[in-house]
Amino acid sequence: MSGYPYAGYTSVQLSEEATTKALDELISMTKDAGLIGISVMSNFLDEAIQVTRRLKQAGRGPIIWGGIHPTVDPDRSLNYADMICVGEGEEAIQELADKMERSEPLDKVKNIWVKKDGKLINNEIRPLIQDLDSIPFQDFDYKSHYVMTDSGFQEMTPDLIKFYSKNAMFEQETYLTMPSRGCCYSCSYCCNNYLNEVYKGQRIVRKRSVDNIIAELIQIKDRFPFIKKIQFEDDAFSYVFTKSEVEDFAEKYKRNIGLDLFVTGIAPATIDRDKFTSLINAGMTSVRLGVQTGSSRTLEIYNRKQTNAQVRAAAGLINEFKDRLRFIQYDIILDNPWEKTDDLMETLILLNGLPAPFLICLQSLTFFPGTALYSRAQKEGMIDDVFEDIFRKNFSTPKNEYINKLFLWVRRSKARGSMAQFVGGVDGKDIPMWIFYLSKFAFIQWCYRQMWKFYPLRSVFKRGGRKQS
């Protein structure tokens, strides 16, 4: 079993011997468990299967899987788990546990799918939780928690929490939370493409109150004073909160929290000057913007509602605060089999024209189950082995091809100041735009292919990046 660093967070690589020891300890720890839950993301399916099989061999169970993978791929998940939770689990798990305690039938518990006597019982989906303030804060009662390390399971301690919260990229202990749930977009490569269809007709994008968010962060700051950075890991922060709510949050965050803030839920079409300025004044030092592509044809493939003009405007606004932002990241998707070289050149030209500094995060397109692109790839025979092509794929490692190396070139050129450390430590220099305009010609593309065969950038693509769902 292995861990993959995600966004620079600390992970532990476990040897085969350590994994065997840890699984034996897990069997001992679960001897009296009435229900064992495993949260599963698609790229950790192998690990989930390994743990589930070992527990079942020891007679442990029942075992329920939850999380995004069993939600989008329920039938495959039930080949291994006794039951799965589809969608949000807070209310479903509580009802399930109550019914199990009273030995009542489980065939009416919404969101819970069960295999019973070889038959599948797929209960209906319950409505989305609209009052997010009713959900308890994340459980950091570490005295009842354990963590798997190279020496086996250890009881969680503040020191271990500090160790695992250390973000190697920022070199800061970072706390992640979500001020909202849901996404206003249904991009064809994303799980929200599936979820928005399942919950069509409901209010999908929901938000917590400002006071609820601040109360959580105060609690974490008091309990773990070593936390230096707060990261908002939701999809729609710049969209779902109103201007007055962001202003209220900014004032209370600066007064009560006062830590560096990283906001990831920002899209080119929803970024707002007043909101962005308020977040900067609150202490936002890091921001991530989803660009994905500069090709209008690829935007249609991705069902992504944005224009290059919006990307340029968003980048321009962000650049106005470059002296107060230590980390600016723009996300790009590569390895799209339906893209042509001209599409990729449009993206390169877009990125090369955006004002530095910023860091480009390059991701390899992955056909996750439940998405529109998964269905299309399956129909067109692009998926030979779902485990090798999807579940075991590291999406943060694009293919080692010449066109992707051009993206690395732009990536190096735009990383300057505090961001240069992530691409070699040297400030980049602007690339003349005519180089990319020439690249549209077939002969120039052939020349690039010959040149990049010998350019030693293969190691750059081997930077760590945790696989995601």
C-alpha cells in the first residue's frame, strides 16, 4: 500500500512488510466493530479492495464503502463491499446505524445500497442536505483516532497531526475545509457532471453561514495552534457567496483568525473584483484558477462555460495583487485524445500571453466513471483496462510528449519570485509569442518533435501528485 503526495502534503510510503503488519493490527482493532466504513476515491480503489478483502478474510464486517467512487461506480463497488453509501452520508449513516442497532431491515434507508442473498437492494437517493450549518465540524477528536505509519498503527497525537498537516509546497501546516458544497458547472470530465444530473431539480450549490465557518476555524486554531494556513477546498466559493457575505467573512476572518488563506474555488467566469479584493484584505495569499484549456473546441468537449476573454480578465485581476499573493496556480488539462495540435497551440498562446508570475499545474485527462467523457471513451473503445487506464493512473503525470514539453517551457517561463522554487529555483523569462504562432505549421511541429526528443525534461513530469477522483 502506498501514499501519493497531494498538493505537497506529507505522505508515507509503506513497505510490503509494514502493510501486512498494519492490516493485521487493523483486524485486531476492528474485532468488536458492528460496522466498518471505508471512504474511497477512484484512484485508491486498489487499496480499498486490499483492506476490504483482508478484513473479510478475518470475518470482520459488515463493511460499507462511501465517498465519490461508490457514488459514481456503485455496481463495481458492491463486488467488494457489503453495502455502499451513495451521495451524502451524514444522515444516511446515522439512520443505517440506528436500524442495525435495532435489527431492523435496511431496505428503506435512502442512499444505502445493499447486496442481500445475491440480490441488489438499491434504495432511493435522499435529497441533498440544504442546511450545511446543521452538519458537525470535522472530527479532530484525535484521542479516538489512529494513523497508519511505517511502524504500524499509532494513536493520533497533536504532533502527528502537525506532521501530516505540513504542506511541503508551502512549508506550512495547513487546515483544509469546505465553506460550500456543489458546483455550478457540469464539466464533462468531473464528478460534478454526474452529481448535477443525479440531483437535478434541487438546489445543488449550498453554502454555510459565515459565522459557522469562522466558528470552525476558531475551534481549530485553539486546538491546534501550529496551524499556519487555511485552505478552502470547495468548488464554488467565488460564485455562491454574495459580495456582502464575503465582506462579512473577510472582516471576521482577519479579526478572529488572521492566518494565511488559500482559496481554490475560483473560476474565470465567476471571479469578482470586489470579492477578490475583500479576500486579499482578509489575508488570502494563495489562489487557484481553473483554466483547463484555451481552445474553444475543447471547451465544448469539456462542457466548460468560459471564454478566453474571461480567463485574461481573471488573470489580469489576480496579477494586480501579485505583490500580496505568494502562490498563484492555473490548472491545465493535457492528454485529451480528442484534441488536435491546433487546440493545444491555442492554449499555449493563451497561457503565454497571461501576466506573470503564476504556476501552471498540468494534469492528465482521466476518464473517471460516471462522467460524460467516461461514457464517450468507453463507447469509442478507448478504455482497455479500467484499472490500469483509470484507477491506477496518476493524473498529475502527463505523457512525455513534445507538445507537453512546450507547456513545461511556458510553465518555467511564468514561474517567478516565490513560485520559481517549484520549477528549478530560477526566475523564468518571457517567450516570444511568434514561436507559438509558427508552431501551427506542420514543418515547425516536426522540428519541435525532433528537438524535444533530446531535451532533458522527463524528470519534471515525475513531480509527486496525489491521484484524485
